Amino acid sequence: VRHLVVVLGDQLDADSAAFDGFDPEQDAVLQMEVTDEATYVPQHKMRIAFFFAAMRHFRADLESRGRVVHYVRLDDPANTGALDSEVARHQAALQPQATIVLEPGDWRVREGLRKLPQQLEFRADRHFLCTADEFDAFTERHPRPIMETFYRAMRRKTGLLLDESGRPVGGSWNFDAENRKGFGKSRPPIPVARSYAPDAITRDVLKLVSARFSNSPGKLDRFDLPVSRVDALTELSDFVAWRLSLFGTYQDAMLTDEPFLYHSRLSGALNLHMLDPREVVQAALANRNAPLNALEGFVRQIIGWREFVRGIYWQRMPDYADANALDANLPMPRFYWTGETDMRCLAQAIGHTIDHAYAHHIERLMVLGLFAMLLGVRPYDVHQWHMSMFHDAIDWVSLPNTLGMSQHGDGGVVGTKPYAASGHYIDRMSDHCRNCRYDPKQATGDKACPFTTLYWSFLAKHRRRFANNGRMRNQYANLERRSAAEIRAIRSHADTIAAAML
Ligand code: FAD
Ligand code: SF4
């Protein structure tokens, strides 16, 4: 073998830079299913199955293009169980002149591969629109980088949603103010989520996962994720046709037993590189009937947030993982693994996660993440729980979103203020509170909503850090309206809640 091209589970793109110059006559591909990657944190069965099923479909795709693939199955008796040892084993057996791999999406994996005695050639991943050098140049110009500034630079770079004179279409860069609607009494129909019935390849994987990972969290019985490029493209068309138009308007809304609403459900396919972000954005923009608030909101998530968090991750690792600006040290409450809580909003969001290895952004940020932050859970533990439970979680995207955006553990790198809110916010954006035994308006007493209690207690506890943050002025003005005795009672109730979680 001349070149051995290593393809990791989140690099499933037959046109990636790793294949530049690939000669089917002399070169070969290596793909590996290894126990280490499926167990370094406990992992949702659906997440393991998603990766393995997508990898096996990708192998079939490569073979149909005449590329030789050395595919290590999890149950292969020769499998040594780790990425680095499998690469080394194949280097020894195949004696390639060069071993090529795309830059991995996980700092831990990259370090493992870098330490191999027979060195690998790492190639930059052009799946992303912003290179590490471009991001460094951006943060040199903006030493306190803000996503919105980065996003505008990306709009200028790509020319997306700009008119001929380079101004933003519609006269504004951002239409988020139109994207915060909850569902009132009359609500538009919610499209039925498309289901991708497992084929023979996926059924084999499901059997393997059921047998080998029976103790892993989450359920497998509803597995219907797109696991090939063809299915991923179908999901993209389905989103553009049926959900995109209302994506913006109801982006922040939550509804009982509706895990997907108008969200795209494309994160898994994007993060495994079955889809390219450019084609995703172009498909959305081709929908001439979609309103600007939906198009702009969607484009911002893909070329703004997704690229921004990746830039932060690679620029700040490995120290970033240890950040704990709010000195939060409680462990993750046990009910995050089971959904057994009488807090209705959390039971719903965790239930969606257990059933689908998915929850939409507002459930992740303003329910699951919010509660952990208000309670004071160690940010890295929250990230590890995310890595365990979400099918789309890769370190580069989960860590900045979880430790940074949702826990404020980075002290204000990803977001300039913590996403702190009380039960009142959840009440406004969902139908959960009216079916809950707690009352979002009450901060003390039997019926006090734990979010509301913990919210006021959080503001009081971190007064010194946040009271002068201009974006939190109103929140602190409201806190100051409460008497010292009220705040003492709230903080004592917050302590009782925290103690009950341990
Ligand atoms: P949509 O709501 O339809 O959004 C469209 C696309 O935009 C997504 O598919 C995604 O590719 C991109 N996107 C939107 N927001 C973000 C963001 N903040 N960061 C990066 N990309 C974004 N996303 C992941 O892909 N993997 C994760 O592990 C992950 N962990 C998260 C943890 C927390 C605590 C939070 C608050 C967010 C996390 N996100 C993560 C971002 C976002 O919540 C998911 O991308 C989104 O919910 C996936 O569902 P969707 O495809 O239906 O997204
Ligand atoms: Fe959640 Fe509080 Fe509303 Fe219950 S009352 S659903 S705990 S926000």
C-alpha cells in the first residue's frame, strides 16, 4: 500500500482532503469500530449505533467507487479496541509509505494519533468554512470575540444574504427579535418527522449494539436516523420543504411530546460530514417561499454559531476543558440519566434525549443546561453527560456549547453573560408549566418552581461577578426589589433543593 487513508467516524466524506490524490490502484482506506470510543464516557445506544451504521454505509459507498477499505468491525477478534493501536497494527501489516488522516474533531483523539511512532500526515479539514488561521486572525482583530461580529465577517466572506453593494439583505444582519414566539392556543400544524427505516446494514449494527452495550444509557427501539448520504440529503429536502419556513419563528418554543418541531435535525449528518454546510445553506436559500427571519436564522446557526464554537475549541484547548469560572462543583443529578423527576420541563427534555439521542437547542440550553448551571454542577460533567447522550455530540461542538454557552464555565468566552432565567421563561416558551406540580411564579414554599428558586439564588450568589454586566441590568434591578429576608429564604430553599439532588 502506498497511502493508508484513515477515516474516523466523523469524517464520512468521500471528497474530503484526506482523499486528495487518492489512487485506487495503490492506496487503501482504514475505518475502525473501537470499544474505547464507545465507552470512554457511557454512551447512548443510539449514538453508538448512529456512528457505526453511518460508518458501514460509508464503507459501502467507498467500495462502490472501487476504493479498497480495511474495515475493522467491533467484534473482530483481532480488534485491539483503540484508534491508535488499530492504526499502528495496520501500519505494521500494510507498511504504507504514508498514513493520512484529516484533523480529528476531538483534541484527545488528535493527541493519541500524534503520539504514534510512525507519524501520520494530518490534513486540514475543508468541511468547515473558517480555517484555524482565519479564526486566529479574527481574534487578533477582536481580542474579545463575539459570535455576532464573527458571523458578520462570515457573511461578508461567503457573500451569503448580501445585496450587490455588500449590505445585508432586508436591511439587518440579524432577525432574532422575530424568532422568539411561543405556541399560543392556535398553533400551526407540526410536520411529522420523517423516519428512516433501518436497512440490513443498520439492523446488523442494532443487533451488535443491543448485545454489546446493553448497560449503556438510552433506548434503541426508535432508531430511525438517516445514516447514509442519500438519506441525509432526503432529510435536508424534507426540512427545506416542510419546516424551514417556521424554523425562525418557533425556534425557541417547546411543546409536550414534540421533540423536533421545526428544527432541521441535520446536526448528526453535518457533524459526521455526510452533508456539507455549504450545500445545506444553499438548499435553504433555494426555498423562495421561506421568510427572511427563517433563512437568516438558519444561515446564522450554520456559518455563525457552528464555525464560531469550533474556532474557540481549537484555539483554547486543552485548557478550555478545565475552565470553571463560577466554581461550580456539584455532580450531575442522577435523574438526568432516567428522566425521573416531577419537574415537567426536565422530564420532557430528558425523555426526548433518552428516546431519540436528541433534544432541540432550547431544551439543551434553557432547560437541561439552565438547571445544571443554576444548581451549580461542574461544567465538564455537564459536557460529559452531553457527550454521552446526544447522537450529534463531538468534542469540538459539545464542549464550547455546554461548558461555555450553557454553563458559563469559560467566564464569558462563548457568551458575554450567563443564560440565566427563571421558570417564568419556560412558562412563556412552552406548555410544560401548566402540567407541572410546581408554580413558575413561586420561589419559596411547597409549590416553588426549582428553576425560579435557583435563579434568584444564582443571581444573589454571583452578584459581585454579574451585577455590573450591562446585559444583566434588568435582572439585577429585579433582584434588588426583593428584601434581604426574602433573598435569605430563597437561598435557604435553594440549598434544600441542591441537597435533595445529591
Ligand atoms: P437546528 O436548530 O435545526 O439548527 C440548524 C443547525 O445549526 C444544526 O444542525 C447545527 O449544525 C447548527 N447549530 C445550531 N446551533 C449551533 C450551536 N450552538 N453550535 C453549533 N452548531 C449549531 N450541536 C451539535 O451539533 N452537537 C452537540 O454536541 C451540541 N451540544 C450542545 C450542547 C448544548 C448545551 C447546547 C446549548 C447546544 C448544543 N449544540 C450541539 C448546538 C445545537 O443545540 C444543536 O446543533 C441543535 O440542537 C441540533 O439540532 P438540529 O439539527 O435540529 O438544529
Ligand atoms: Fe419546569 Fe418550573 Fe415550569 Fe415545572 S413549573 S415545568 S419545573 S419551569
